[in-house]
Amino acid sequence: MTGAPQITDRDSLRAWLDALPRATPEQAAEAQRIALAIAHRAAMRVLPLAVPYFLTESARGRALTPLHVFRPLLIAGVAGTCPTPAIRDAAAAAAAAARAAAAAYADDAYADATAAA
């Protein structure tokens, strides 16, 4: 790649990310690191928009605090640049839990659909 990429929208970003070389494990890891850095930066840029919500009664009623948003964003920033063994273990556990939840949801949706038929 030469020069700065011309990224103007979601599609051009996706095209640029898809064009990153992934022929070797090192290239694939670098492409993933770049994608994570972009996602983290985007999330951090919209964070100020969420802060006023934490001051509302709705957020207080749900015991939702800025910590619920800041912590995962900061962890994601660390995980994308220098993951610790604890972060790797937590990521694996979270992925396994997400797969299990998706499977359970699919099973419930199938059961509901067949019961309604």
C-alpha cells in the first residue's frame, strides 16, 4: 500500500480493510489490529454523545453509570494493542458465551415458530 487511503464513507472503509494483505499470519494479525484500532477510535469518538444520557432519570433507574461504557472501551483499546493473558481468556469466554446465547436464542425462536405453526 502506498500513500494515505481515500476513505470517505463506510463502503470505502470496508473496501480498504478488505484490501489489506492477509497472506501470512502476521499480515492477518496486522489487518485485525488495524480494524480493531479503527473500531475503538470510532467508539471513543461517539462516547461524548452518550455522557448526557448518564445524567437522566432513565439511566439512574437502570443503575447505568459511565463506568459501564468506559470500562469496556478502555479494555478494548488495550486488547487491540497489547492483550494480556487475562484479556485473551476473557475474550475467549465472552465468545463462547455469545455462541451459547445465540444457539439458545435460535433454539427458542425455532420452538416458538414451530409451536405457532
